[in-house]
Amino acid sequence: ADFRALRGSILMVAQDLGESLTLRFDHGRLTIHDGTVGIPSLTICADLAALRRLSDTPITALGRLPAFGPFTRDGRSTGAYLLRLFAQGDLKVYGLVAHPRTLVFLLRIFSIHG
């Protein structure tokens, strides 16, 4: 359901490698482009290790929201790591204020706990 609900493009930039890819979602279809294509709804910039860590985000049973914080053991370690990177400016999410639902759907799709 989350995959079918997504519509828009997400640019993911691995700053340490200097590489990027664009994920274009269109209600159940996904097209992956090498580099930047179009104007993305969300842009996520971080080192490759931080981008890979996004898949460790636990999802709560109630509400199916990303669980950062004391609710789960995995949530504490992953949440602390990602929040520390965000506070230091090493993890940037452009478009978060305009498209928070897109980020939640993306984290649900990426999550290995979901």
C-alpha cells in the first residue's frame, strides 16, 4: 500500500562518493535513474553508511510510523545515530517540511523491520 501511495521523485546523494541516484515513484511503479533527473520532492544527502542505515529504521506496530527513540532497542541505536548526523549537518533532508508523508512512506518501504 505504501509503494502504491508514493508519487514523486527522491534524490539520494552519497556525499563521500560524490554519486547520486533518483528514485521516481508513480503509484506502484519505480524508475531508478543514475544521477539527478528533474526536480525532486525530497533530497537526502549523507555519507553512504548513513544512507544504508536508513533501512535499519524500525516501524511501530501502531500507526506504522518510524520508531526513533526509546520504544525499541534498534530504534535507540539507529535513531541516536541518525539524529546525531542530522544535528551535526552530516545528514540533510531537503523538502522534509513540504513532503513529510513522502519520507514516512519511503522509510516504511526501506525498513527491514517493517
